[in-house]
Amino acid sequence: MIDQVDDSLSNWVETVLGGLKPSLSAPTEANGTLAVNLYLLELVDDPLRRNTSRPPLQPSLRYLVTSSADEPKDAHRLLGTLLMAALDNPNYEVELEPIPQNTWSAFKIAPRPSFILRVPLERERPLSNVPLVTEGAAMQGVPMLDMYGVLLGPNDVPLANGRIEIPNLYRYAYTDSKGRFQLNGVPAAPRVKTLRILVRNRELTVHVAETGSSDQPVRLRFDLFHDFDGLVLTDAVPPQPISNARIDLPALHRTTFSDDRGRFHFIGVAPDQTYNLEFIIDMASGQQRVTVSVSNTGSKEKPVEVRIALNSP
């Protein structure tokens, strides 16, 4: 089935570019000829295409579209022509977020202009014969809300052009010049939403319970230059690492877990501030919750040590 999408997409590119046949392989350096690459990056679920008469998963294909030529203007002309044609094609969806640096490193080429072409993978199944419904069903809808937020960087400087998304709902928005964003049509339940933030080739996951308003948006802070490194230990002699402890950083809406060595890490945390960390530790006698205040963010070489007296069973 995927090969049929490959063929259809290749034929579309040939039509748009007047006979230039694209390659389905990964992009490479220019070799003296005009080239367009349609590289299949991944398959993803598309919840917005689901309905009650279709399978629970509705996959889409994400192609990385690039062009190359000895003369950059020629490569730009090809890419621009394809971009405009894709934007006018109702069968395709265009994504214009930056490609992570490690993707280009994997291809062993310098970063180049590109875009993502999202193509649905249709999979029709015959509908099952079901008994005729003769009574009305009681339906209870889920209220839909809008989420308002502002993304702030170091020293509370607004971060523009950041992508804010709710991955499991495929809702996303980009921050404006003031760092503000709005996510429309967000289900009220569950109350805590998981947001993924992508800005300047860094990625951050946060958990937010508020939806904010246009006057009072949810404030999300993402320090681009500093992280938090910690180590959680028992207060025994000698101290032992506490693994699989949940650590919450409520002020920044962050959550992480300690590894087998007791180490934990938060991305994008400003230094020289005091933070309250909430530790939740699963024990045979039940969960133990401890709040600890720390005044520095440590480093990989010297993580902040937190020692906790575990309750006796």
C-alpha cells in the first residue's frame, strides 16, 4: 500500500515539475544534476481522520521533501514550485517546522531548505453487518475549550516561532512575535494536557492543567541554554540510589523519573533560582511523597544531590 502512495506522489511531482522524476532515497549532496528527494521519514497516526465506521488507526505518511542542484537558485526554484503546488492540493498537508539538526547529520549533509509533506494512507475495510438500531442512544459530548499560552525563554524573553502541540490529538500552533499561542478545539477532559514544545532544535514536554485565557495565558518557560541535573539518594549509610522515583517541578509544569542510578534530568531550566521538587516514591507500604527545595541546577559532572529518609515498612 505504501508503494502505491510512493508511485502516486512521484507521478504528481513529475507532473508539477514537467517530467523531472523524484528519488525516494535520502537526500544527498548535489551531483551535477537537478534532483528532488521524497524521503519517507515516518508513519504516524492521524486522529482527525478517524470515525466510527473505520479502523481505530488512520495512518499518514510524512515525507521529507528536498531539492538539490549545483546552482542553489535552481534547487530553490524546484522546492518553491513543489511547495506552492502542495499547498493548493487538498490531498496533501504541508508542515513547515524546522528539521532537527540530527536528521541532517544522519544524512551526512548540510541543512537545506525543505518541508514535510503529509499524505494519508487510505485503508478501506468492508463494513460489518450489524443489527438495526431501533432505540435512540444517549450521547454525552465532551466540552471543547481553547488554550491560551505564552512561551518565555531566558530572562522571560518571548520565544517566537516555537511549535506547541498536543501530540495525541494532532493539535498544534506556532508562537507569534510576543511568544503567544492559541490551541483551538481542545477537549476539556482529561484536565491535565501533555504539550510538546519544539523551538530552535530543542524539544520539551510539559504537563499543563490550566487552559488560560486571552488576558491571562498559561506561562510556559523554556530556558534554551541550561538544564537541571539531579541525583536522589537514601539518607542511609552508605546512601543508595532511589530508582524510578517520579519527580515533579510544578513551577515549570515538568515531570521526570530517576534512572537506575538515581539520576534525573530536566531540560530548559533557568539557573540561580530556587525550585521546589516533589518526589513520589513507590514503596511496599504505599507511596511516599516528599517536597525538597533546591537552589542550584547542578550539572552532568556534579548533579544536585537530594537525600530522602524512606519510611519504614
